[in-house]
Amino acid sequence: MTDPTPVVMTVDDLAVFLQVGAKSLYKLAAAGEIPAVKVAGYWRFHRPTIEAWLKTLSLQNYTGPELLPDDDDQVVEEVEP
């Protein structure tokens, strides 16, 4: 199945993707708190960049066991030396 989310997203696309309000996204973009670019006066968001940004923020907040660098779906149990 193909991902229906476009590579370049509008505010409305991203609001659906992140499950937040469009007004919040306008504020975040204007403040430089989310990766965005204005094209002809309209905010646009590059999906792979947003996904990387979201992953980075998630990992900064993560306090669980160490994750494998190449596969975030698997968790490595911490082992005492």
C-alpha cells in the first residue's frame, strides 16, 4: 500500500499527519520551532525532514533502554558488565 501523505505537505496535510491544529502549526513555523519553508507566501513542510525532526525530539525525551541505531523497532536490554 502506498503512503497517501505527500512528500511536501501543506499546513492542513501536516495537521492531519501530526494530529494537531493548523493554528498551532502556523505558530510553530513562524517561531522557527518546526522545520518549514515559505513558498509563495504559504508554509510547506518536507515530510522526511518532519519525520526526522519528530524522531529526534522523541529520542531526546526517551528514557528507556538503549535503542539499536539501525532499527528503532527493536530494543536492546541493558546488561550489567
